[in-house]
Amino acid sequence: MMTPNQIIEYFQSFLSDHKKSLFEEIIRDRTRHITVVLEDLFHPHNTSAILRNCDCFGIQDIHVIENNHRFVNSRDISKGSNKWLDIYRYDETEHNTLSCLDTLKNNGYLIAAMSPNENDILLDELPVDQKIAMVFGAEKFGLSNKTKQAADVYVKIPMLGFTESFNVSVSAALSLSHLSQKIRYKKVNWQLSPEEMQRIKLTWTLRTIQSARSIVKRYLVENPEAEDLFNFSEFLG
């Protein structure tokens, strides 16, 4: 009987040994214990910088809420980081914010509104024993009232100067740097499951090899049972 690892090995035969080793090394540091939510950002520079930050700090999932502004990736800024991330877009209803946050809450995430508030806590005080979804709001306007009402906690980054806030991409970088180290120090269960690792490695592989669509099509003709283990249309987009 065919196994997921056999399928992955077949497609990774089209990769260099260096790339395969790199995938194995990086997947061990990937996490879904922390995820990032971007609510209506409108500067591609900021959105793309945050994607790059997420990849650098091992964050696998990004949730993009598009109420008034479409998600646009600037390749010069993101440096191809979107290729390695799972990006979930919420752009189909009047209630994209609630759709996103409700989904995350149902999946066990604590909703952390990254915005100063009279009831806020410092970033260092944010507990990491539960999965965390950090929500960053639009430039200038910040988080929506829906997000503020749905948030479980308000979090602020300590500041010592006159300026009221950091740029949103800087806020994300500082927060991710701190929390990605904290979850490892606290020894919480932050790593991906073996099944998650398999799926992500296959995604990375198919996004890397040339003519992936035609290779997959030919493979499935010869091995139709592979579709019982992986939904290849999901990987190829």
C-alpha cells in the first residue's frame, strides 16, 4: 500500500539534494502555535514585509482579512517568502473579520489584539501555553471595532520614546522575534505534527519543481490511489 512518504519521495526526486536537506532542516522549526492575522492592511510594502518576517521566524500560517483592501504581495519586499507560507484569505462576505476570528477561536487560538488599550498587557506578559493569533490592524486606522470586541487580550510592545506606535511590520517583527523564542524556552508543544510536516513538505516540493502540474498529472494516471492520501488540487492551486 502506498504511503505519504513514498509520494513525497517521488516528487522530491526532482529536487537537488541540497534543497531536500534544506526542507528537512526548516520544517523542524516551523510552527502553527503562533499565527498572524492582518486586518485590512493597504500598503503592499507592509504586508509583504510581514510575510517575510513570518517565514524568517518559522510561522507557517498567515490569515489576511480583506474588508476594504485587497491583499497585494510585493515580490521585491517579500523575497518569495509567500511561496513557503500557507496564506488564508477572507474576502467573500460582509463579515470577513468575524469569519476569520471565529475560525481561529474554534481551532483553539487566543485572539491577541496588537494594539494599546487601557486593559492591555505587555508583550512579555502574554502567556504562550495556548495557541496565539496575533491580530495587526490597518496602517493609521488600527484594528476594527469587531476585532476589539472579539479579542481575548490586548497586547502592547513597550516603548520609551515620544512616538505613539511602531510601523505595523516592525511591530510584527518584534512580536514574532520575542514569541518564537519564548515558546521554545517554555517548552510548549509548538512543533508541527508528522502529518502537517508531510503536507507542507509536499507543498514546498510542488511549488519548487518545474512543470509540477504536468508531472502530477502523469503520476496520478499511474498511481490514482495517491489522491486518497493528498488532495493535489489544493497543492497546485
